[in-house]
Amino acid sequence: MRFASTVMLVREADRAFEVLLLRRNKDLAFAGGAHVFPGGSVDPSDAQPGLIARCFGLSAAEADERLGTPDALSFYIAALREAFEEAGILLVSKDSGQLVDDLDEKLRDCRQSLVAGQCTFTEIVETLDLHLDVGALAYVAHWVTPEGAPRRFDTRFFLASVPSQQRATPDRSEIVGQVWVTPLDALDQYRRGYFELVLPTVKNLEFLASFDTVDHLMGGARSLTSVERIQPRFYRNVDGSVAVALPGSLEYEHASATVLAHGEALPTRPSQVK
């Protein structure tokens, strides 16, 4: 099982606020074809002292306390790195105070080099003398992939407001599409069968949908005093199809050990969730 970080990026819109969803390449082994928030595995490089020293807005001790784990800043850094790599959104400043509101051509070129594997996030941050705004991230959820999946992740979910002039662009490799959508519209598209969503995405969209503005959302997120670790279970319907159950449901209590078959996809439809 790998540690991972996901970040829900939100922005003001005419109707309440919108969240960014990225559509994963259908050929990917994990959640191929699904709409997801930007995110991925925490890399060893995310804990490099040089990057840690460039974080502001949250100390290492405060991060450890919030996440309940040592080296927690690496989760925050991974979230910022993945937002930049997958969506082209970068929450940094050039003077540890003023956020970069509009990415210049040099940063856009750096992003392309990062996606192509020609440079590292650390090299970009150090070369351009950037400072990472980990304080912009509010920690809101903790999900663990059910046992039985070929790839399992222990994932921390963060929330951040996007600088007004930054524009999201998919990397066109792992990510082949994007949409800014209100949480309620995203859930409606999911229930109608137009969006494929894994369970953590659905539940976090429901959390977002309980707020009406970005300010209220960020305030509510930062007021959370604890975050529950949630690990669903897989089970099989009578027709043999795989489904997923949340703790507390009848299906969860009676679920037996279920291992996904080779090539069997994660549940991404409403009928597959209990």
C-alpha cells in the first residue's frame, strides 16, 4: 500500500462555486476513465529537506499533529506537486508572501518538462526560488483503498482555493480531460451515468455540496477538529459483479474477503455503492 495525496481545487463561479475534476486516461490500471481530483503517490522526494525548508503557512510540527503521522509535510508537498503536474495549478509564492496568481511562460515550460520527466519538482522550486504555500491546503479526509484491490492507497484529501488568474490544463498523458463543475452538478452527472466516480470522490463531493461559497467551504474545512480514517470493503452482488460498502452499512458488516480479478475495474457507478 502506498501513501498518496489528493487535492480538491475550487474556484468562485456564477452559481456558488466549482470544483475541478480531471478525467483519467481509460487505459490506466487504477480508476481508468474515471473523473477524479488531482492527486497521486507521495514520492520520497516530497520529503527532501530542501523542499521542507521552502514550505510556509504551516510548520512541520503542525502538519504532523493535523495528519497524525510523522513527516506529514510530505503529504502537503505531494498535493501541491500533483496539482501542478496533472492540472497546471501551482500554489506558490516568489517571496514567501505574495501568491503567484498567473503562471508566467517559464513556469508553464517547467510544467511541460516535469510532465515529460525532464526535470523534478524540486529542481523547479529551487531554480526559480519558489516557496510552497502548504498553508493554503485544508486537510479534510482520509481514505484507504479496500483490501482486495491490486493497487492500494492510503490517501489524504486536501482542499484549496485556486488563484483567480490560474487556468487548469490537463497533462494529456494520465489526464485526458477536465471540467470545472459545481459539486451538485457533478453528483447529478454521476447519478445519470455520465461521470464515473470512485467512492471517495463521491463522498467528498457531497461534503463540498453542503456549502454555498468558497469562503464558507474553506472556513468549514479549517474548523474540522478531527478527520476519520475510512476504509470501505468490496463485496460481490448475486450476479458476481463487484460493489463497495461503507463502514456502518449492512453490506459492509456481512462482506466477505473479496479480491478483484485481473483487469476488474473499481466500482464507479451508483448501483455499485452501498
